[in-house]
Amino acid sequence: MTARALIVAAPHSGAGKTTVTLALLAALVRRGLVVRAAKAGPDYIDPAFHAAATGAASFNLDSWAMPGELLDALAADAAGGCDIFVVEGVMGLFDGATAEFGRRGATADLAARFGVPVVLVLDVSRQAQSAAALVRGFAAHDQAVRIAGVILNRVGSERHRGIVADAIAALGVPVFGALPRDATLALPERHLGLVQAAEHADLSELIARLAATAERHCDLDAIAAAAAPLAIGGAMHAPALPPPGQRIALASDRAFSFVYPHVIEAWRRNGAEILAFSPLADEMPPDAADCCWLPGGYPELHADSLAAARRFADGLRRFAQTRPVHGECGGYMVLGQSLEDASGHAHAMTRLLGHSTSFAKRKLHLGYRSARLLSDSVLGRAGTTLRGHEFHYASLQSDIGDAPFAEIADAQGRSLGKAGGRRGRVSGTFFHAIAAA
């Protein structure tokens, strides 16, 4: 089975891509189709919503951080097991890093690489006929990117819908649907994006409402017919991050949830076993593990509980005496001396590294990063270069006595200096690794 595919994109962030994507996924599933989904760019949160809507794991496709072979392998794997494959875009359709064409991290890179048509989501809450000018520009901007049609979002009335749809239809671009303004369909947000799927007590009800909305207001037959087969050719090898061990103790709960599905799958395909444990439940890393991985997440929202989890902290310290421990972003914060919350209260952390972090004075750190490892570590040999990203509001309050973990550069290759820390068998960094360069 080879799926037909489409990309849901928008002119800008906040247009409603995730809401519309979930509505389409759920409605297509209700038609009896086998549906898979992916997220463009380095987003941890949206794939969990996709999985809830489709009943199948979602993953990321990132043209800046991932080599072409990995992009092809991930897309081919998804398309080989479903009827329709839907990719949710990131930011605006053409937004990305200032880099070579095809390696910008832009949604348009994926549309061009795979020959996949784009359904453009337009927030028309403050527009009428001017939306047609926007569509004309997006349709003509890049001949390698085809706009198959548009979905109007946040339409104010039937009259409003008619005015906008008629103006766009005059361009020869199909209008696949028009979703009304409805605050009950909005997904709540916090400082790193949407509130996580696992935190929604009524997620299944919300997805059902979204499906019903798509069925009522979208031409699902036309949308499915607009999808096209993925253009992927040749034998594929999927380079990925090496497993940090053969039995990996993986912190996994509401404080530690930012793990890329393609990374976990690559570890498993290389023979590694994942042993999940919950620091919030005061669990220690399983003794059968030969390394421990603390991923990112929201430790700042659970600082009290983590500070009180003495069994977890003591067990982690004992574990680190004989086996490697690595923390990414939120995990890195928990490996430090303390974590200061937004109110200025400092909570003791595991004290395996010398730094402290603070949310009292939040500052956004955001962007693609390459990291050259300064020593042998769980991520590879010294000198290895990885691609990934940084996304957090925490700041380093102090950094005492640890050797740096990696030398970091931005998407344009400009050095950002040395970062992270390592002490004995413990290492950590704000850098989220996606793939080998």
C-alpha cells in the first residue's frame, strides 16, 4: 500500500493549522481510511495530537536537521502503511532558516521534495476579498510548490464565507471548506506551545467535535482526491542517532515528555530496549539499564514534586556512579543544582552538574543548532556534529566547574560558543538532538 499525501500549511503561525489538521485527520478516519500524520519541523507536541486523532504514531520531518535519506525513509515508512498521509506544516509555508534550498526547515521544502500538494489554511477573521491576493501570491511564489486548494478558517458568517470564497474561486483555486469561528474548538496554549495532549481530560470529545466540524464544513471527497503519491525513489538508508545504551532508562511522565519518535524508533531498530520510569512518581532509573536519558519537557511546572522526589534523586546519583546519564533541556535543568520558578523560589534538583537555571526572568532561546561534541559521550564520539534545535525560556543562573559538552552554532553556522556540561559520567545540554549532520 502506497499512500497519497498532502500538506496542511498556512501563510503564518496562529492561522489554525493544528485545529484544521486534527479535524481532517479525525474526519478521514471516521470514513474508514487508514491515516498517518507527521509534523514539519522540530515540534514535540503536535504529533501527540495527531496520534490521538489517527490511532497511529506521528513523527517529525525536518529538512534542516535531517539528512535527505532520513526524510525519505521516514516518509516512505509512513506512506507504506496507510491510505492517506497528512503532514502538518510549521510556521508559514515558506518560513525557515536562511540556508540552501531544500535544507531550510521550511514546509515548502517538503512539498517540493516529495511532490506533495498543499492545502492552505487561511485565517480570514480580519479579511474578505484581500484573501484572494494572498492566495495568488502563495500560488505563484514557487513553481515547485503546488497549492491544491484552501480552507477558510474563522469565518464570521455565511455572507463572509461567500465573499471570500467567490474571490478565491475566481483565481481557479478550489475552496475546500470554511470553518466558522468557534472558541470551543481552540486548543489551549502555554509558553512552549500547545498544552500537551495527555493533559486534556476531554481530548476524545474535542477530536469528535473537530471531526464533525470538518464533515459539516469541508468537502472531504475533494480534499482526499487532491492528495498525490509521494515522490520517493531509490534505496534508502536512514542515518539516526546511535542508541546511548542497549537498555535505556527513559524518564517519561508529564515533566519529561519531549522525545522524538524517530529517535526512539531508531534506538529500537538498533536493538536497544527502552525502560520507562517516572521521576514525578519518585521512581528510580531501573537497575537493569546501562544508561539513563532525561528528555525535555516541563520540569518548571513540577519543580515542587521533583524537589521532593528524593528516591528518584538518590537513585539517579547512585546510577551515575557507574553508568552514563544524559539530560536534554528540561532534563539538563533537573541535573543541575537548583531550578528557580517564575515566582523566584529555588527548588533543589539532583545536583549532578554544577549549573542552576531560572524562570524568574524568562528569555526565549529559540532556533536551529548544530553541536560539535567536545568529548566522547552517549551522543557520539568527540568531534561528531549533530543537528537539532534549542527552545526554552530558562536562563543559566550559575555554571560552576563543569567541562562544556559541545560547541554550538546557529543555522547559518555562526558560533554561539561552548555550552552544556559534563562531569564524570553525567552530561547535559539545552540542545535537542535530531540527527547526525
